[in-house]
Amino acid sequence: MAMNRIQVQPGLSLSEFYKLFGTEALCAAALQRARWPEGFGKTPRQRCPDCGGAAHCILRSSGSKVFQCNACRHQTSLIAGTVFQSTKLPLTTWFLAIYLISQAKTGLSALALKRQLGVSYPTAWLIHHKLMQAMTEREARYTLSGKVQVDDAYLGGERIGGKVGRGSENKVAFVAAVSLTDEGRPLRVKLSPVSGFKLKAIADWASKCLAAGSTVYSDGLACFGAVTQAGCTHECTVVAGRKPKDVPELQWINTVLGNLKTSLSGSYHSFGFRKYAAQYLGAFAYRFNRRFDLKSLAQRLLVAAAQCGPHSQGSIRMVAEVHC
């Protein structure tokens, strides 16, 4: 059997990570490059957040850099306006969390993160969710195009004494979709919670997640015909009780869903399916879509965290409520 080069790639070793980000100074320099690749004030998006001025001076506050606008005197620290804003933890702890989460193929629970970082469980939980929010927001920027396989799926199971099947109160519906290369190999995935599998919900999903002109392949569930409202072509394959392995037309979406199930059941004892489905699904999709270069994944997650706005514990829970 031929070697799968994606699965056996070396990634970023722990010794290499410490060479790059082993001290607070190295982490601060890396964060500065991630926030302002061309330097503070060099482009309109990287200027003073208060007045838009470019001219500035650099001050030192407790050993940390502070960028002060020459025009309005507004001061901007390295962590202000990022996922790290208001943190009391050293950057080395945050960077280690980024490394551990990015290199874990099947994800990492908050309990495991707590033990690795040496912090309390509530702190590890908040770090985990802030980074997952950055991953989810990053994924929201992309759409799928070309040949796309889709399927209906659910997170969670029946509660004792509750409804069974699709009507269970503890199940969260989501659309799983994977785009394919010209050679028919999986390229990108999107895992999007939806209100239900109705024509309007799928039409709204398609308008946000699919590029016009895409060809969508499904198992014949009637609601997926609504993708045509987003300018896509729909082709269906009636499964009629066949097992996934006997439906080659939907091979890759079934494989992705199998990997997702393995990842969630292997890493997490439990989580609030209804509240936090979007974050866990977004984190899985983020890692999957960047699987071709595992070594750069920690650096890419750092950029996502640096360019994602600040999120308090309250705002994390508020964002989760929106998806309930």
C-alpha cells in the first residue's frame, strides 16, 4: 500500500517549537509579526485604531511594548484587540496552548489542556474556546466551489425519557460538505449547524457557504434541491438503505463524517452540543482544511488569534447562544 504522505508528515516537534517560541520575548516578537506583518502603521488596517494615524512611537510598560499614536496619543499594546486581550497569563502559556491544539489531529479537550499547561480547568476551558472561536471565524471566510458532496448529520443523542431520532431535544442538526479536487480527492470541508433540514434553511446555507456554479451531490434528501437557489447544480444519488461503503458517489463526505465522529468521541467526554456545536465543528474543519502542512499550523493559528477580536467568557457564551 502506498504511503499517505499527509498522515506521516513530521509536523512541528516540541523542540522546534521551543526554539521558535520558548521565551516571552520570542512570543512577543512573533505576535507583533502576526498582527502587523509590515509593521505598525504601514497599512490602513494596521494604523492607530482610534484616529487612523500612522506616525507613532514605542514605549515600554513593564517590559512590554506599547505603540503610542503621535497624533491622538492613543496607546495600543501587543495584545489589545486580539484573543489575548486582558490576559494575566504569560504569552508562553498561550503559545503552548496554540501549539498543542494545532498539532492534535483529533482535537484536545479542556481537561487535557489544563494538565499540559498547568492552569485551572476554567482557565483552560476559556483558552480552548477563545482559540476555537478564532478558528471558527477564520473558517467563515471561505466558501466551497466545484464538485461538492453534502450530507445531513447530527451531533448528540437521545436523552433518557426524551424523543428519539431526529426529533431529540439533545440533537443538533448540521450540514456536512466537502469539496473535491479535479482528481476527485477531498480538498476543503464545511460543517455548519442549521435550524433544520428544510428548503429555506438549506437555501440560506448554500448562499453563504457555496460558490455559484458549484455542482452539489447529495443522497436525495429533498431539502438539498434548494441549493439551486444559490446558483448551484444539484445531482442526487438515492441511497435506499445501502451502507456508506456501497455508495462511491458520496465516499468522501461519509469518510469525513466518520473521522469527525472518531475525533469527537475520542477527545471529549461530553460538551454542550446545542450551545457549542459551531465552535467544535469549526475547529475540526480548520485543522482538516490545513492538514497539508501540519508544520505551519501553529503559526497560522497564531495569525488567526492575533486578527480575531477579543472575547470574554461572557461573549463566548453569548456567541454560543446565537447558534442554539
